[in-house]
Amino acid sequence: MSTATAQAAETAAPRQMRFRETRRLVRTYSRSFSSMVGLVIVLIFLFIAAFGPLLAPYPEDAYGAVDFGAKLLPPSAEHWFGTDQVGLDIFSRVLIGARTTLQIGLTVTGIAILIGVPLGLIAGMAGGWVAETIMRITDIFLSIPGLILAIAIVGALGPGIGNAMLALSLVWWPGYVRLVQAKTLSQRNETYVDAARALGAGPLRVVFVHVLPNCLSPIIVKASMDMGLAILGAASLGFLGLGAQPPYPEWGAMISTGRAYLPDWWWCSLFPGLAIYFTVLGFNLLGDGLRDVLDPRQR
Amino acid sequence: MLRLILKRLGLMIVMLLGLAVITFTIANVAPGDPARLAAGPDASQEMVEQVRAERGFDKPVPVRFFIYLGQLARGDLGTSVYTGREVARDIAQFLPATLELVLFSITIAVVFGIPLGVLAAVWQNKAGDHGIRLLAVSGAALPMFWLGLMLQWYLALELDLFPLGGRLGVFDDVPPKITGMITIDALLDGDPGTAFTALWHMVLPALALSLPALAAIIRVNRAEMLEVLGRDYVTNARAQGIGPFRIIAAYALKNAILPTLAMIGLRFGWMLGGTVLVEGVFDFPGVGLYAAKAAVSSDFEPIMAVTLILGAAFMVTNLLIDLAYALLDPRVRNQI
């Protein structure tokens, strides 16, 4: 046997194993009905977020066109979800609002991971007063109800969708510090990490090649759950008038505007709320399913 | 036990200091001139300068922090720019209503959540279990302000089963203030009718507020029950012919309840935050509505004060839960 084929066999074997592992995970995941429902909802949501302006029957209604002739029409074949107080098609606005919602979820979760994961790694690896300081600060942040802190931050910076996202991100990172620190602590003294150290791996290599990949599963699971929670949080801020400002097509703000038109014009607030519910439900079920597959001990 | 309490109290003081640092930082990174904000939009330049000197805004940041701590220690939470009222007095007025609502909500969540969690575990993978789990996943995904609106629309406006909002009807007499919680005050006053009216007013907001907590309690309790029901001592109890009800109540639930207890403490804090959303929907005059109004008008000191107070309330709850944990579980007690 030549060395080339030996090498090829060596690289093929792990690849095949990884393929088999992936297939096993996919099969386990798809066996759960609720996980599949979650996946389907999330895929539909992503599709709408990507193509919302093309799917919407009245895309110009998203950003403050006005048509008083068609105001407060009930749901019909022409306007599936009815129209609002200035005659805007609510179905179009809900579809186009999906993109805003996705942006908010990704930004908040992304920033929280970017702040929380490095801090968690440092706290887990460093130990001593560094870890103590990081963890105490984390505890303090975790001891304030998140929504209240976010409101305080938006109150300081002024209402608006950018500030709302910033506030939510600043509230969200401590959860990741806790998670990653605990995981790092448990990995730090595993035999394989000791072996890597004994083979001369530096601290950076240990962290990025050995410890971090083993923290990925719980981070992915938490991120999926947090997408849903961040979407809820942003909608809550929008509802309070602290997030996106009407006529911007954001679901929470739409509910807030529609509130004044209950009970006779119920469709103004019913449909945006349903959109939030199904989106959050989708991400929660997806997160549950991923946890069952990736991190079965964390139940 | 005493050592544990002292240790936790000490930790709580440190955490409270940290909380004050956070609110102080937020207040100080706010764009704009704090003196002008505090003096109000119509103040003249002289008045702004006067406020600046009065409240110490002209001093360096660390000095200002200690002035802030001093104010907090004296119970001075600042003044609202818009109403000119003392924040501490406002909060003292509104906090009992919020506590009453949150206590009622957490009671609903516990009273329904624990049995539902147990039933779901007992009926694992049967129709009942699926139904309860659907309730649990929905409860975690429903925006509570929207749920509140929908309940109000359907049950109060359409069916007229419940009042629209507020704590009591316009023509009801408010009982003499003792605790500030109307149900308790009315009972102390020997007026169960008013207590019931007040409770009736809280049903819809409490339902909206309790659903996420209910969902969480069901989830945790179901998972714990499933685990405990698989343990050897439960099998053993079954083999001895002990009835299923007794096994669940006396053997399994007792051990499954601890993680649920921790979850209840956590959810208490989230509910305090949730009042900001729900109280507005039902025009319920508590600190949540107060904070929401203040936040929309960028009225600074009330928001910071509410953050502090609710943060402190959350810390106290967690302390109590930890102590209860230690009382119930000797392993936790001996660890410390």
C-alpha cells in the first residue's frame, strides 16, 4: 500500500464517522414530532423573513403609506388579516415585520454570545480573582429582572429599535457567561485536555481547539431558545412604545397601536400577536429538539 | 443555619451595592445634561444651575456615586420630573398593588402548575400528557401583554364576565389602608365582599402574568417527577402494594418539588418584570404601570428607583427560596 492511499484512508475514516454521526443526529431529531413542528415553523419564518416584501400583496403598506378609503376593513379575500386605522394591509405588514423580528433576534443573541462566551471562557480557565470578579458581576446582572433592566437602559438612551436591541443585548449576555463558565470548569480537568497540555499545547490552543468545541452544543441550544425569548423581549419593548416606533412594521408596536381599536376592530392586534406566538413557539420547540439531540443530559 | 443566613445576607448587601452601581452607571451614560433632565424641560438656565448644585451634578463622578448611595441610604429615591412628586412616596403607594398581583399570580401558577406537572408525568406520552405539554410550550411562547389584551377583549368586553381593569369598581369603597393589599385589608376590615371584588379584578391580569410561570413549573415538575418515578425506592414502594396516590404524594412529589421550588423563585422575579407589561393593559395602578409610564416619558429617577426596588425584591425572594431549600434538603444545608 502506498503512503498516499494510507493517508486517504486515514482522513476518510473520520469523515465517514462524522457523516454517520450527523445522520444519527438527524434521525434522532426527526423522530420527535414536536421538534419537527418547531423546525418547520422556523423554516417558514426564515422564508418569510427573506422574501416577505415579495410575498406581501401590498408591500408599500409596510412603511407608512396611507389609504383612508380602506381603513379598518375586516379580514377578507383581499385583505386576509384586515386593514388598520389608516388603511394599511395587516397581512403585508405582518409578513414584512418578520424581517425586523429576525434581525432583532439575531442581533440580540449574537451580541450576547460575543460578550458572554469569551467572559465565560476566561472565568472558567483563569480562576482566582479574575473569575470571581466576572462571576459576581454576572450574578448582579442576573439578579435584576431582565425586562426591567432593559427598560431602564432604553429609558436612558431614548426609545427606538436600535436602542431596544442594544438594551436587550446588554441584558442577555450573563446567561452565556454562566453556561460557558460551568462547562469550561468541567472540561478543564478532563483527561483529554491534560493530554493536550502534556503534548505542549498552549493555553490558547487548549481553549479554542479543545474546550470551546465542547461548549458548542449547549451554546447552540441556548441560542435557539434565546432567539424566541429575545423576539418576545423586543416585542414587549415595542408594545410599551420603547422599541420600534409606528408606522414601522414591528409586531409588538402593531399590537400596541391596535389596542386602541379593540373590541370592534380586533384584527388589528390579534394577527401580529399570533405571529409572535408562532415564531417564538417555533424557536422554543427547535431548541428543545436540539437539546434532546445534542445535549441529552441537560434536560 | 444561622451561619448560612448571615453569609447570604452579607452577599446580598454586596449585590445591592452592585445593583446601585449599575443604575448609577445607566443614569450617568444617558445622553444629555442630567441637571437639565432633573430640572424639567421648562426650567430656566438659572434653575438648571441651582438643581446642578443642589443634587451635586457638578461634582466628579465618584463623589456623585457616594452622594447617590447616601440618598439611597436615607430612602431618597429622587423626584419625578413630570409630576414633581417624590419617587419613594410613589413607589410606597404602588408597590403593595403589584405585590398583591404577583403573589396572586404565583399562587395560580403553583396551584395549577404542580398538579398538571404531576399528571403529565403520570400520563407520560398519553393524550393528557400531550395536552398539558401543549399548554406548557404555548405558555412559554405567548407574549403576556397580548394574552392580557385578548383575555380583556373576549372575557371582559365581549362576554362581560370580568371587569375591564383597575383594582376595584368605581363605586366600591376602598378598605382602610393597613398593608395596601386590598384583599387583605378588606378581610382585616371584616368585609369579604370587597376582598372578593378586588380578587375578581385581579383574575385576568394574574392569568396573563402567570402563564409563562405556569408553563415553566409544569415543565420542571414533569421532568423531575418522571425522573423520581423511575427510581428504585418508588418501584420498591409499588412492590409493597402502596397505592398510586400515596406513592405520588408522599414519596415522589416530595423529592421532585425542590427544583420546582427554585424555578418558582426565579419566576417570581420575572413576574415582577412582567407587571410592566400587564399592568398597563389592565390599568392596574402598580409599580409596573408606573415604570412603563416613566420609561415612555424618559422620566429618569422613577425608572432607576423601580429597577433598584424590583432588583432588591428579587434578591430577597431568592434568599428566601435558598433558605427554604436548605430547610427542606439537609444535603444543601450541610454543604455550607
